[in-house]
Amino acid sequence: PQTTSYRAIVGQQLEAKYPKAHFKCVDAAIGGTGSQLGAFRLDRDVLAHTPDLVFLDYTLNDGIFQTTPDTLASQEAIIRRLIAEARCPVVQMFLAAKEFVTAGATEKMARRAAHLEIAKAYNVPCGDAITLMQEKWRRKELDLDQISNLKAKGVTHLWIRQTDFDHSFGENTKLADLTATDGTAGLERAP
């Protein structure tokens, strides 16, 4: 995970793009946990590091096909506090699982739609791996069976978070491909 996880790959791409900058990438994720625990851990695991940029995704772990008022409130509270207290850009990510890709469309993904609305309300850009992977899968540029074989070889958190980036998206996919916005603003320091 220190070299092949989503966080590690994004860190490597930022270091390559900005070689004179000094990056300290902190992985505050706890696999399999949702936004309610994330809101509880925000002070200790994120704000204590005084971040300059945060990538956030609870769409996967909170359950993409349904929403609850409590988890949506947790998601919104995290974004609001990051903007107000950390005063840093937040990027709402939509990371994928196999069933999200094979669903073929996003219309039934209620949490994704709700998180897009929250992102829009706070002017937060979004990186959407779900639609990117769906598009690549439809064009037969993404072999889901090959990715599934990684799990059989001991990769425990399949897809974006802990798998090899090249196997998920192809070696030509860059950070810019994932951070295309859905009509939201680009990355700027919060006021």
C-alpha cells in the first residue's frame, strides 16, 4: 500500500508534477469504515496534520446505492470542517468496486448523487473513478477479470485503494483524469 495504493499513486504523481515542492502524504483511511467514524476521527487523524489538500471518499463504504440522513450529515460535516478549519481544498472522490463498474450507469447510485449535491453546495471538485472505469470497461480497455485475479494473488482491498494503479486504469491514466470536475470549481485554497 505504501507504493501501490491510491494515496501513494496520487502522491507520486504530485511529486512528479511539482518536483520542487515538499510533500508529506498521510493516509488517514481505515479500510471498510464509513463517514460517521470519519467525522469522529477528523480532529486526530486529519486536522492534526494541518493538511493542504484532502481527498475524501466515503461513497464506497457508506453504501453507494442508498443514503441515510446520519451518513449524509457526517459527510457534509467533514467537508464543512475541512473547508472552515483546515482551510484547504477538498476533492470528493468516487472510488469503484466491481459492481459499480458492471452496473453500467450511475442513476441508481443514490449516495453518489447525494455526494455530488453536497460537493456542488460547497464548491468541491470531484474525481469520479466510477464513470472512468465504466467507460474503459465498455470500450474493453479494462479487464475486470485481470483485476479480480489480483485479489486471488493476495491483494486484499480490491480496486482503487490498495491495488496497482496500472491494473485498474491503465498506465496512461493520470491524476488529471480522475479529478475532472462535474461543473464544480478547480482546486483553490479555501477562503
